[in-house]
Amino acid sequence: MAAARRILPQLTIQDLEKKFVGYYKRNIKASHRHLINPQTADKVAKSFGDLHKYVIIEKDPGPGVLTKALLNAGCTQLVALESNQKFLSVLKELENDSDGRLKAYYSDINKLDLIPLYQGYIPPVYQSGDILGHIKPKSWDDDIVGRVIGVANNTMGHRFTISYLIRLIERSGLHRWGRWQHIAYYTEKTARALYAHVGTPIYGRITVLSNILCNISTLSKDHIDEFFPRGMAIKGNSMELICLETKKHCELSDEALKFLDPILQQVFAARRQPLLNRLESIAPGSYTVLEKLKIPPRKCASNMSPMDFVELAEAFSSWDGRMTIFDSYL
């Protein structure tokens, strides 16, 4: 008979605040936030269902409240990537108590697979092969490999998610192993940008990328006081737990995918200018592509749906002038 799984005790919110308040005051940038309510962490962990099937990578777990909840819910392959050394000792203690189910690394998930320090990048830099080398890659048609879970940085939430989506397009980094679920808590403002409607002020590059590449769902909304540090100036009083699950089949061909983000960067840099002006400025003659698609010459990026951009990227991928388009991007 298998040995019973050890249940790791959680500290109360009050004890967590007493233990870690100094860490935040001295060492954590104001934009960082961690889930500190054990009950909410347990609810989130249990909502994931069977945790034996997947690898889970936790981004910046901090004091390890969600980490413990995931282990207590049955996670058997948990990787904690912590970019702040002050929390690493806490996570290493958890690793020692996890019966081999947790591996904690001093690593910034945004720097996975970047060039080492001697070529210009500052630690913590890690290679995804070092943490996933034991995992057999899956076909894009198979089930997901695992989940990337965390709290998106308050001021860098967009950049973190866009970086993840760009690597998805390239099928580099974690995506070399197959499809993932990207699950993160976002501020209300950032969450709205993921599922914004066409024509709204918040609709933009991240909206289009996430909707074309992923299936999006809201898993939970939790009050801002369940995260630490408290009292930070953000709009809204809750954090939204959003799941971006990589689609098995994207509407775009592999060749067209190469053009998607360069187009989005260019046209959303001046979202209210006509697409014709934005594209002609870097790819003379591209007006023929817009004419073929019957896109009005005055139409701007904020009024283009994700499917409109799918058609635009496909058209550019087969355009005779495609070799000169976005030379600085491709």
C-alpha cells in the first residue's frame, strides 16, 4: 500500500503577514503580489481537478501558500520558479518536505532560455530543458503538457503574457514540449484587455494574440485583500484568475503566424491611424493586399476583429512583396 501523502500545514493570514511583511518592505518591488489566503489557495488548487496528470510550473510563488495548496491537492510534478532569493529558502524547505514532488529553482520565468550572463543577460536565467528534460514532448493534437500558474506582475502583466504568446507562436521555450494552460491572476484592467471587444479603448495587440492562439476562460475572481502586499493603488477591488489554453489548431498557417505579431505591433502602435498608412510606411505596395481583402482605406486597427487579422496575416504570407515586409521583425 502506498504511503499516505503528507499534508503540509498552512499558516494563517495573520501569521503570514507577520512572517513576511519585512520581505515586502525591503526586497519586493511594489508591483509584486502573492496570494496569501490559504482557503482561496485550496479552492483554486482543487478546481484544477486531477493534478497527477500534468506538470505544474508556478511563477514566483513567494511565501508558498499556493505551492502548499497544490501539493496538498495531490500535485506530483510541481516546479517553483522564484526570481527573488529572499523567498528561496522558504521554498527549499517546502521542497525538502514534499517527498520529491516539488523542485524549487532560483529562476525568472520571463528569462527562461535566454542567453547566459556572459552574453548580456542578468541572472536568474535558466534553461527549460533543465527543468523539463525528464518530460516526454507531446504532439500539439494531444492533451496539454501542464499548466503555468502565477500572479501577473501588476505593472508587467501585459509584457509577461505577450512574451508567453510570442514563444507560443515560435513554439520555443516551454512550448517545445507541447500545449500548455497559462493560468494567472490579473488586475481587473489587465484581465479586461484579454477579452476586450473590438472598438473599445482597451482592445489591442494582447487581445488579438490571445484570442487567436488560445481559448480564454475566467476561473475565479478574488478580493484584492487576499493578496499581499495590501493597499496598493490599482483600479478595481479584485483579481481575476484567467486561463489561456493553447488551441490545438490555430486558424493561421505556420507561415502566416510569422507575420501576425509584426503586423499587430505596427498597426497598434498608432491604433487610430488607418491601416493603409501604417502598413505602407514599412511595406510599400501593401495597399494591394488591403484592396484584395476589401478593407476600407480608412479602417484602423481598433476596428479590426481577430479574424480580420487572421485574414490579413494569411494574405501577407502569400503576397509577392512579403520578403520586404517588416525586415526588422522577421
